[in-house]
Amino acid sequence: MSVAVTPSAKNPAPRDTQRIYSIAELAREFAVTARTIRFYEDEGLIKPRRQGTQRLYSVGDRARLGWILRGKRLGFSLAEIKQLLDLYQVDRTGLQQMRELLRRSRLHIEELERRRADLDAQIGDFKDVETHVAAELRQRGVDPDSD
């Protein structure tokens, strides 16, 4: 989850590294509320500069917000996301961060595969119940698909 700024598929042109964003611009771009962005700030995930009461977000803050939202979609906790983002501050090469992301991704995959197996077993059990109950209803002369 390196926060190094690279051109995205959505916007292939490199961004101006001196660009400053308002909270409204970031909220609009990432389809989140300003309250969500302030929450991430309160949690220490992003740290915009202040000019009076106005928050000024850098290109780095914008990149971090993108990674925070992607991490949430992937199922990482905010604590995990913060740890992954903070690794980039320790090792600017991003190697530590990538290794840890790989490790944690593998753990998440294992957990999701376990949950999928549990769901598949549960679905199988319900299908057995469905088959038996439908057969019993038919045997009693009742259409199992009627209300």
C-alpha cells in the first residue's frame, strides 16, 4: 500500500506534487463525506495542514486517503491500514510495507477461504433440509412451492 503517487488509469496525467486539495474536493473525488475524511484524520491516518480552520490536503494525503478506502474495501481494519501506511514512513523504498501487505493479504485470503468453506457447508445443509421437507410435503399431498 505504498502511497507513492503514480498516474492512475482514471487520470493518466501525473499530478502536480504541489497541489493542495480541500476536504470538499477529496470528498467529491472519492465519493465519501467530509465527516468520513475528518474521522480518518481523528484516527491519525491522514494529517492535513491547517490554515486557520481550513484543512489543506497534500498529494500525499490524497494518496493515503485512496489507500485507506481501498484497504477498507478489502476488509482491513483501520489499525491494520494505519500500520501499513506508517511502514512507508519508516522505509521509503516501500519494501517493508509490501512484505507486510503480502503477509496480511495472505492471512485475509485464508480467513475468507475458511468462511467460504463454512458457507458452502451451510448451504449444503439447507439444501438437504429443503429436499427432505419438500419431499415430505409432496408425500402429504401438498405442493411445496405454494403458499
